[in-house]
Amino acid sequence: MTALPLWEVFVRPKRGVSHVHAGSLHASDAESALRNARDVYTRRGEGVSIWVVPAAEVTASSPDEKEAWFDPAADKIYRHPTFYDVPDGVEHL
Amino acid sequence: MHDELGDPEFLALLDNEGRIEPRDAMPDAYRKTLIRQIAQHAHSEIIGMQPEGNWITRAPSLHRKAILLAKVQDEAGHGLYLYAAAETLGIDRSELLEALHEGRQKYSSIFNYPTKSWADIGAIGWLVDGAAIVNQVPLCRCSYGPYARAMIRICKEESFHQRQGFDLLLTLSNGTPAQHAMAQDAVDRWWWPSLMMFGPPDAESPNSARSTRWGIKRFSNDELRQRFVDIAVPQSEALGLTLPDPDLRWNAETEHWDFGEIDFSELYDVIAGKGYCNDERMERRTTAHNDGEWVREAAMAYAAKQKEKAA
Amino acid sequence: MILDLADDALILSHRCSEWLTRAPEIELDIAFGNIGLDLLGQARSLYALVGDEDQFAYQRDTHEWRNCTLVELPNGDFAFSMMRLLAFASYECALFSTDPGRDDLRAIYAKAIKEATYHLEHAEAWVLRLGDGTDVSHARMQAAVDTVWPLITELCSSAPEVEGVVRTQLAAILTAATLTVPTTTASTRRREHTPHLAHLLNEMQALAREHEGATW
């Protein structure tokens, strides 16, 4: 069975802050990875910039030594819990 | 010789920092336990898309259709966050899917129940997601970093899921007599299976002690189950629906809701594969994966061609 | 005309939602969800201009629907679904680039064109990969092209002036994907719905119709 390679995803949530590692996903190439990342990691409008890097290209250190894409997401108000009127007195929702 | 729980450096890291990250040395059993738990959680999200996904095409209003579509899509996303967390432990998603398809790894048996009516969608949101939240909030402080971070992301999205389920049931409960009856019937069918989501009673849970020492499990099955009941009972009153337990009684001494004995034999049957929808769930999953092989192959072939051209 | 587009968007949204739990990769389940939600949103905005959305969606019989043939066909394989999406998104992009002559529609077009652009890019990426992937994927993609091509005239029938632009854009993409652009075109205008629409509506409407006057 064909398996698609792993990509690490970094998202800059807004201007003024740096990219933060959001997680990973699978895709056949960089363009697909970017598109997938937009769908998977910024559905609730959490990003202005995405980086994708093949997981295999990341070099890690050992602990002991130590406008357009994101607009459509902004109006899907039913994703946010505050959209619903919770009856008075009902707790833990 | 190292204790199976881990060598002193690992335990010190666990106790002092509270967080283990992917490149830290860890006992093989810790790694294996986490892979299994995270993967089965991921599988549950993916399989869980099915009982609810079946109703997207039948949702009775466009508003509800949109909400349900967003919810099921979120579940796919949750599965992905979790597979990603499991992969940091040095295993590939394809291996995990293989384990699921071959029955070596499992998913939550709650998803082997059928969704017989539209009201089931509400019951799943209110009860099943409600139970999941009670289980998942403590996991946000789990010792393994990537798992904890995935859980934080999931918990943020999960409260939308529970709220839409409650909202759906409230509308039905306050609707026509037929709608009210539909809602009550759904709650009657989903209540006990939701309680069983917390697992067997503490006395019958063999691996809990080790998971607790490793910071993977913060509260016992019975503690979490009681927490869920205490939250759900007042909510059922707000919904104007009853719960199918004649033994449900407020205990003024303990300040908890006492509830009836759970018949776990049904759970064990469902775990053993004799549930109503076990075959259906697995068939849909494996068919999607197998039917998609030509697409994945094509994508990789295209990528290879582009690489050659660029070289 | 508003109803034509609203119905197109709703039916295609419904078809997209059928892909969830069936897509080749979990990332694609999410993508289909995204596209389905966008199209559903478009449909709802358009229905709102002319009446009650649920009345339109749940209480009309098959013959009252104004969607085109292309969107009501079953999903087929992934190649067909991507070709269908490509054609539809291309049409929407062209349509939403025109001035509808009224403010409320202008606002909807302005928002929807961003979504349609994204759908177009998504579909284009896949048509490329499947067309220029393996022999198997190429054959499936070509079959999809051959099925969809004759239906484009009907797709554009509410705005026939965009048909040329659409066909030109699609031809360029198909060529880049090593696919053959069909030379035949049908000049069908709106015609009878296929039996597929009745099946779809039956499933979609059954519950709502069973409980007359109920709120959900």
C-alpha cells in the first residue's frame, strides 16, 4: 500500500508573532501539504502564514548536550461554542 | 537492571518536569502504551465520523446540515491531530491504520451502536461527546507532550460539539410530541453506553496503576464516570428529558448522584466484535482506504515526475 | 437565476458531504467537508434573497429544482468528483467576476469568489496529479473529462457568456495534465432531471417532510 510522506506544519497565528509548530500531516508534495495544512490547522481562522517542511528534512538536537486564503474561515460562526444560547442555569457546557 | 516503570532519569524527568517530549529516552513499555492509547483514540475519531456522518444527507434543516457537516469534519481533524501525536513516537500512520484494519488495534465501542433517528445525533453530541470531554480534559495534562498538546486543541473544538448536541435535543424536546418522543427514545438508548465509555469498574482495570505512575491517567474510571453523571443529571432536567435509570438518586451525604448498576456484559460483547455495527464500520473504513490506493499511487507518481524534471 | 445557482450549490454541497468517511485520505475528508460547507453557505445566502431556505430545500418536488445535470450525478470515483468540481468552480469564478447589477448579490459574489478560487485550485491540483500520475489514474481522469465536457453548456446556461472563458480555462488545465480535450460539445439547455435527483431529494427531504410544520 502506498503511504504518503509526513510533513511538519508551522503556523503564524497573526502578524507580530513567529511561526509555531502546529502538528503534522501526510501529503504527496509541498503544494498538497500546504493545502491540507490550511484545511486541517487553520479552519477556525487560526493563521496568516503556513510553513510545511518534510519531516525527514528536520534536524533535531539531543536533549542532554540541549487575503485571501483565510477569509472564508472567519464567518463559520457555528464552529465556536459561544454561538449557542445555553439556557440559564445549565452548567458545564 | 531497569525497573519496567523506567530508569531513574526518566522518572525524575516525569516527576520534576511533568512532560516527556519525543526525543527523551523512555521505557519501551511507556512508548508502546502511548502508541496504543493515542492510536486507538485516533481510530475512535475516524470511525466515529460514520454514525453521525450517515445523517448529514438526511439533516432536516440547512442550519443543522451545516453544523453536522462541520462537526464530522472536526472529527476527521481530531483523528489527524492524534495520528500526528502518535507518529512522534516513531511509528507511521500507515502502520497504525493497518493495525486498525487488521483488528490489532481497536476503537471506542460506543461507535458500534447504530444511529437510528435524527435525535441520536443530539444524544451523541450531548452524552458521548460529553463523556469524551470528561475523559479528555485530564489528558490535556498528560505527561507526553505531543499528546497533551493534541488534546488541548481537541478540547477547544469539542465543546462546540457537545453544545450543538444539547441544542438539538432541546429543540426536539420542546417541539412536537413526535419530536419529544424521538429525543426521549434516543436518550434512553445512549445513556448506558455512554457510562460504559469510561471503561470497566476500577476493581477490574489491570493497567491503571502503571498509567497513573506515568502521568498518562490522572483519574480513575469510576471517578470520571461519577463526574459525568453529576454533570449530566441537571442537564437532563434542563432538557425536559428523563434518564433511563430508576435507581438515579441524589445522595446528600456524598453530594453525588447515585446510579444503578451497569450491565457490562453488553460492553464486553461489543468489544469482542458482536456489536450491531462492528462489521459495517470496519467495511466502510477499509473500503475507503483500499479504494483510495490508486489515488495515493498517482499522487506519488506525479511527485516523482516533478522531482525528476526539477533535477 | 439566483435559484439556479442556489440549487446547483446545494446539490453539489450534498454530493461533497457524501465523500466524508469515503475519501482516499483523511486529509481529503476534511477538504470535502470544507468545500461542502462553502457551497452550503453560498446556497443559504442565495436562498435568503428569495425566501425561506428550508422551504426551498425541503418542500419542493423534483421537477421544481433548477440545478444542472452535472451536479446531481452521483460522485463516481475521485477522478470524476474532481473533474466535476473543476468545471463547477471554473464556472463560479467566471460568474462571480461579472457584475450582478445589485448590491446584495455583489456582496455574495465577493465572498463566494474567494471560496470558488480555492475550490478551483484544489480541483486543478488533483486533475494534474491524476492526469499526469499513473496509467490507471490517467484513464480514470480521461473518462471523467469525457463525461463532464458535454455538460458544461448546460452548467453555464444561466450565464452563457461565460461558457467560452470556462472552456478555455479548463482546456488549458487538461492539456497541462496530459489529458485530451474533447472536441464535441452538446448544446443542451436546461432539460429533464436525471433519476439521480429524485433519489437524492428523497433522502434529503424525507425526515423534514415526515414532520409537517416542525422546527429543528
